[in-house]
Amino acid sequence: MEKLSRRQLLAEVASLYYMEKKTQSQIGKDFGYSRSGISRLLDEAEREGIVEITINHPIQRDLYLEQRLIHDFGLEAAYVLKQGQHEYDQALHLVGRLGAMYLEQYLRSSMVVGIGWGTSVYEVVDSLPYLPLEDVNVVQVVGAIGSKSNPQIDGPEISSFFADKLNASNHSMHSPLFLDSKEACLSLKAQKQIIDTFNLAYQSDFVLLGIGTIDVDNRFSSLYRSGFLNEMEVREIKEKGGVCNFCGIIFDEDGKFLDIDINYRTMAVDLNKFINDKRKIIGVAAGTEKTEAIKAALKGGWINVLFTDQKAINPIFN
């Protein structure tokens, strides 16, 4: 009860300050506190999560780069954030907001939506408002990264989060991203539950995927960060030409399937089927660290719609 009373006090003080625009001195007189005492209560309200401060930066786009991408790579649409003074985390959040604004206009009832995993995909879903649609199915199109990853950005959690945002049915892929062997991968893909998940995924009106890099970098390379690939394995893949991880598959600089063992034991949908059936593939990534990966996905023709930023795209045209 004492804890609840304290939180109630913090909430009332915060409401008077942030919503009714009273000064700290005025609030102090009402509650019998000094101005500095009210200031400390407001700080405590933030620490306790009673007050959450959100800054909605205006989003500016680079229309020139967008048109270059559409013209040079045959995209349906491109959205390029003007970088300004934004650091990577803030830029990625704003790129996610761009993606969410696009999806808010595009999503409708009776859709099937495929989704991958990763920080950039999470930012899109997190920025999306609640859209109570009808008869929507969200389906995970690539296996899970697993326990070494942040579960918030893993496939099962993101697909569930996305489904909640859309009032949709969620269909998880009950499999790790990589199996121990090609034979094990083929065997699992032959299981009825996986077949049903894949078949639903191939009906997707669009699939939302992050564009990953291949590098020894905990921040930008999810395959390395998750522990699926150790430093030696990453360097071997790079030596063989791997630059891009898209839907769990590793591609070379031209966006071509890399003929390496790991690509034959990856649990993911076949992107060629999406291309052949003219299903929309949406890619999202930001930052100069993702430039080569984005370029590879573009050159391979794997993307219809791209959400990114100036820092990632400028080197492609310079």
C-alpha cells in the first residue's frame, strides 16, 4: 500500500506538471514540498517509469537519393532519411518510423504478412500504431536466432508483437535459423507444421526483412552477435565473398547466392518464390556499416521497397 501511495503521489505530481502545466513552485504549495522537492519527485517519476518522455523528431527525406535508387535498381519505392546530426540508434529509429508510416497506409484486412527478425525490423513494428484489422495473418519467414540473442528482436517475438499491433493471427516458425547439417534442414522442412508455415508465408502480400552485414561486429552483425557464427567463421565467409545476410541467406557483393555450407542448412523461405510470384519484399537497414549489404541486396534484385538513410546510400553513388 505504501508503494502504491508513493506511486500515486508521483503520478499526481507529474500530471500537474506535464499535463496541467503548473510550475514546480505551485505544485509544491499544493503538496507541502519545496520546489527542489518537487523536482526530485519528477526525477523519481521518470526513473520509476511513471513518466516517459518521447521526442518525435521531424522526418526529412532525401528525394534525390530516393529517385536514384528507384531508377538505378528498379525499385517500386525508396525512402531515404536525411541523416542530419542523428547518431546511428536515432537514425535507425527514424528509419523505422518511415517504414511504419508506409505500412500504416498499405496494410488492410485479409492480408498475409511475412516478417523476419533484427533490430531494424523491430524499429518498424515498434513505431507502428495499433491497427485493429480483420482476418490478417502474420507469419515468421526465417528461423529463430535463439537464446544468445535479444529475444525482443528475434523472429518469434517480433512476429507476435506485429500480430498484436494488427489484431492478427500469429504463425511462428518453430525452428532455429541454422540446422546442424543440410540433411537435418531438409528433414525439418519436410515436417507438416513447417510445410504449413512455409505455404502460408508464400501467400504473403509482402514480407518485411532486415538487411544484415557479415562482419565481426556485435552491434551490426546479428549472426556474429547471436553466436551462430564465431570470429573465424565470419572471416572465412568474408574471404569467400559473403557481404550480405538477407532472410538468413548469405549473398556475395552482386547479390548472388553464396555456395557455402551454411546456406544449405538455413531454415528460411525461398525468396525466389516471392520474386517469381511478384510478392512485395520490403528491406530496411541504416548506417554506413550496412552499405555493402544493402548494395548487394539491390544488385541481386531482392528488394521492391527500401527504407534506409543517407549514410548507407551515399557511398553507393559516390
